[in-house]
Amino acid sequence: MRKLFLDVFDNYTEFYNNPAENINIKKTIKYDIPYEMNTILQLDPKKYLITGSYGVGNPTETPWIAIFDRSITVSAQHGFYVVILFRKDMQGCYLSLNQGTTYLRNKFKGYKPVQKMKEVATKLENSLSFHTVNGLISEINLASIQQNARAYEAANIQAKFYARNAFPSNEELAVDVQDMLENLDKIKNFIGIRTLDQVIDDLIYQEEINDVKFQEDVLISLPAKTIQAPNPVPNKTMSSPNTEKYLRDSKIAKEALILAEYKCEADPTHLTFVSPLTGENFVEAHHLIPISFQNDFKYSLDVPGNIISLCPNCHREIHHGVNENKAKMIRTFYEKRKEILRVFGINEELNNIFKMYRLSFFSIKNSDFL
Ligand SMILES: [Zn+2]
Ligand SMILES: [Zn+2]
């Protein structure tokens, strides 16, 4: 297998620059590598399809070999699959759990669809307890500015990098692919009976819908009396299809709103309206460190120290605003809260919190293409 990959690393650029020549590489990508993968992986051909592509019409800068679960998709344009993506500079390739992006590209055309691709990838990774593959990375760089390559980067859910000069043995490759196929199986369970487009819509909107209900519960809850010390991790629940989630306690959120005196912590002059349920200025509770990252913490994130009181306008902005404003708000709240967070046993660097809000990706990469 290594020999076939080296053939691509060594000869693809020449083919790309002059597609009429070196046409043997087409056969390597389209037939030889898939054939050898089938032999090594011993997958059931009724269940999986392995296929390679060097682009349609003009050659692509970043050829790929995909493993499709036929019951999910057999197209790189839609659905979820495992794919080996070559870097443009042919210095290596990625084994990637990836997704087709046509639906999001069309739906958010002109409105930064790439941001949505990244959002779907992050939400999937947060909601499914993936089997951990050794040496996983969450961001890939194909060293190309072609649209397709940028979309694969944004749509990457998880990946592993193989440098050209350290390509794995057949056995190692097989183990990595099998591990990633297990995660693809988890996505398949998560999809359930929904269509692929429904799954993406649910990932984008379900959290918002749940939050409306949560904020209503907060208003009618009695406040908790949380002790100012590290608190045990909250319980998990099975929410909609096959997703485990940590529960937020509306009583603790109510306690936080009372501590903030029902003021917007972004700007206390933000008056909204008097809620008939509380008789106070209407505000919402926002977890500064999102509860979906609870797995990475030893103590509960559902504590007053981590819950910010915000007017609905500012609350929408911290979720949906431009990155610059989001980052500004997060930084301000972090500076105000880092001491009290420590009291609750939560130590986290600002940079990591930025990453949780997907701010690192966009500060590095221009998200305005497509
Ligand atoms: Zn929020
Ligand atoms: Zn506000």
C-alpha cells in the first residue's frame, strides 16, 4: 500500500500540471489503491464502497480515496464518510471522518457556509461519544485554496495525518480505518430514520430550540444554593436520537440570575421588559464554558460562577454575532469570572475557551470564501 501512496506523492503534481501525461496515476487513484484497500481491510462490499477521485473535468489539487457506508451515502457531496485526502504539496495525506457539504453550500450560499460546516462537525463531535483513535487532530490543512479543499477542511470531523516519509504499514492503516469506521457507525445510529438534510438542520437548530425551553424553566424555578467549592459533575441524559448530554439545572441558572440582579452582564444599562414570571428585568442564562465540554472537566460547569446573565440581544450575539464581538464578550466575561471559576475548581485558559466557541479556526483562516 505504501508503494501506491508514494506513487501518488511522487507523480501527482506532474499529472496535475500536465493532465495529458502521466495518466498512470489516474489508474492508481481510481483502481489500484481502492483495490488494495479492499484486500487489506476485508470490508463487506455489500456494506462499503471504496472509490478514488482525481477530480471531474480538470484534475483537482487534492485527490482522495473515500470509504462510503452504502446505507449512508455513496457520494462525497452528501452525508458522512471516511476519506483519505492528499495535501496539494504531496507532503502527506489525512485520514478524515468527513461530510458532504452541498446542502450547506446551497442553503447558506453567500452567508459563510464554511462556518456552518465547521459548526456541524463540532456539534457532531460533541454529541457523540466517539471512540478515540490514536493521534487524532481536529483541524486539517490541505495547503490548497481550491473551494473543494477548503470545504473538506471545514467539514472535517476528526482526522489523522500521515506524512509522506512516515506512511504507516498496512496493519497500522487498517487499525486506523477500522477505528474511524466505528465512529462512522455512531454517526449512522445518530442519523437513525432521518434524512441527511434533516440531521444537519437538527444539529444546527436543536440546541436553540432546547434553549428556549430551558430559559422558560429558569424563570419559574426556585433558586439553588450552590456551595462555593468544586461541585460534582452533573448527570447525563439520553436526549434525541442516541445522544448523551449533560443536563443544565434551571435552579442553578436562576441562582446566577439573582446574583446578577437580573442585569445584563455585558452592559447593566440594557433594560428589556419586566417578566410577569419574576417581576424583574427579563434576562437569560448563558454558560460561559459550554456544558457540552463537561467531559474535559473534573468538576461541574453547571455552577453560578460559570453562568452569565445576559439580555436576549447580547445572548443572541454571543451565539450568532461576528467573531470579533464574540471574542470581545468572552474575554471580558473570562477576566471577570476567572477567580470565581477557580473557586469552583474550573481552571481553563482563555485560548481554549475561544476554541470551544470555534473562534480559533476563523482567526487563522479567512472564512469569507465560497
Ligand atoms: Zn447561551
Ligand atoms: Zn445586553
